[in-house]
Amino acid sequence: MKKLVILLNLICCSYVPAQNINNDTIDTRWKMFTYDVGNMFMGVGHSYTRPIHWQGKQWAQFGAVVGGTGLVYLADDNTSRFIRNNREGIPQFIRDYGELYGSPENNYLATSGVYFTGLITKNEKLRRTGVLLISSASSAGLLQQVLKSVVGRARPVANLGKDTFDPFNPSRNFHSFPSGHALLAFTNAYAIGKQFKNPWLKAGIYTIGAIPGISRVWDGQHWLSDMVFAFAISIATVESIDKYLDKKYDEKYNDQNKMVSWNLNFGPGQMGVTINF
């Protein structure tokens, strides 16, 4: 623990002067590293303070997410059962991918690989991508851990029904909402997708990023609404940190004039999500 505290102190001390260094003058990997790590910490903090600055539009979007999640929640029994009943029709390699990639260990292994590749090659685009991936996953991941405990929703495998809640129950059977696998995997997909303008390529990346969340519904570890809300957290977190990083790096992915909008569609015999690029 003492070594961890000392390391964090060294990082913070190194970051202070780095903030005042123009990006073009950061010519050593150590300075790049300390600058980037500082931005990771600051990006996480920035994402948590954004609700303080929300205005009418942002609160309306938040209300739409809560309302949409609520509608999916009402249908959780039927939708989640349908997805679980079709599990055997899914190729095993897809199910294995969903389970492995959504785990925190594999997630950070992949995102760290992106960052250190950028650091070694002194590629700012890859460095910034790594910073966005790591800070977004850390911010969203910590939030979902808190929510899991506070909400205390029973998992489908507990066989207690979708309406069973026991806040602060330490058993993992009461840590269903939201889905951690869905959140981490889709956070990565959404962050990577921001670097491309082709809508079909974006859709492909998002689909790959959604598989781990769906796989957890297949396995009875989460309800569909757990996954939907996790996706919403991913998008909000990445957007927030991305805007913060716009001020810190010359490479910018954030297109202020073309945002992604998500719409939940419900009707007789149908339910779906529409993504507008």
C-alpha cells in the first residue's frame, strides 16, 4: 500500500509541470507517460463532476435514459427469458468471446496495449485513444460497482424474479444492475468508434462491443435492462471524458456537430433500439 501511495505521489508531482508544457514539446516518453496518466485521473474526475453542470437538455436526456430503461425493465421477464432460451443457437466462440472480453482483467490488458503502443511509437492518436479507453473504463467501472451494491438487484440465476432488490447485500447474486461486462466492452467499442466516420464501420464496432453484454443475458447473469443502462453509462462517460481530452491533445475525435442519438422503439410485438449517426 505504501508503494502504491508513493507511486501515485510521484505521478501527481510529475504531472503538475507537464500541464504547462505544450504538446509539441513533450518529446520524451516519460513526460508523455506522466502527462497521459495525469489526464487519465483528471478525466475520471471530470466525468463525475459533469452532472453539476447539466442544464435542461442534459437532464432531459438523463430522464429519457431512465424512462427507456424503465420500459425495458417492465418487459425484463419475457425478453430475458427469450434471449436465454435461444442461447444454444449461438456459436460457442461468440459466447466465449463475450465472457472473456468483458472481464476487467482482459479489458485493461487490451486498453493498456493500445496506450503503450502509442507511447512506444510516440503516436499521439494512439496515446490519446489509450487515455480515453482507460479513463472511461475506470470511471464507468467504478460507478457500476457502486450501483451494483446500492441497487442490490437479484440476478436471473437467483430465480427470485426481476423485482427483487436487496441493497448492500454482499452476495454476487444481488449485483445484477448494471452489467459490468456490458459496460466495459461497450465503453471500449464506443470510444474506438468515435475515431471513424463511416456509419457501417461504427455499427460493426458497436455490435462487437455489445456481444459481451448480450452474452451475460444469455447466461442468466443479467436482465436486459441491466445491459441497456450499462450502454447508456458507457456513452455518457466516453462523451464526457472525450470532451475533456479535446483540451489536452491536438488529436480530436469529438464532432460537436454530429452526435450519436439512441432511441428506444416499442410497439405491438416489437421492441428495439435505433442508432442515428
